[in-house]
Amino acid sequence: MANKNRLSKINEIIKQELSHLIRFDLKDPRISELVSVLKVDTTGDLRYAKVFMSIYDSKEKQNQVIDILSKASGYLRKNVGQKLKTHYTPQLLFVLDDSIEYGVHIDEVLRKIKKDEKTTEKVSENDSE
């Protein structure tokens, strides 16, 4: 249990530090303002950290930003390592998190179903008259 708490603290430190570094230290103009670190999952041995990113832009631009971050991972890892008080600094693996987009899609589908149900109810009311 203590190890789980330690790991969650490490994940939070990495998340906060990466958010700060991406926003203020990376000077690449291709990285837009609408980039955020949603979640970090670090392996138990602290060798790897999967960083889930949300990028509000086109698919092409999203992939481009992930590539930029992957190429800058050495710089980001070095700076994160200065904040962590651990023997190892995990290798950063950037992943595009599309859960927000998926949620919006599900919401649209549910709204369409609800609209279709209302239309069906109106048609059946008119048929019964």
C-alpha cells in the first residue's frame, strides 16, 4: 500500500513538472496552447512513465506534437529527474489520450438516440389519432 502511495506521488510530480516544462520551457512554436498532461502511469520499477496527453487540434497536428515531445523527452526527463528524489528517472513515453474526444462522440450518439426516440413518439401519437 505504501508503494502505491509513493507511486501516485511520483506520478503527480512528473505530471506537474511536465505540464510546467511543456508550457513554459519548450520553445517550439508548433506546440499549441491547448496541450495538457492528463495522466502519468509509472511502472513499479520506475523505468518507464507513460504520459497521456490531450491535444486539442487536428489529428495531423496531434501526431506532430507527440513526435516533438518524444524527441524532447531527453531534455524533459533530465528536468523531471531534478525534481524527483529517486534513484531512477523514468523514460518518458508520450501517448495521445483520446478519451475526451471519445466522450464527446458518445454524448453525440446519446443525443441522437434521444432525438430519434422523441421523433418516433410524435409519429406514433399522430398515427393513433
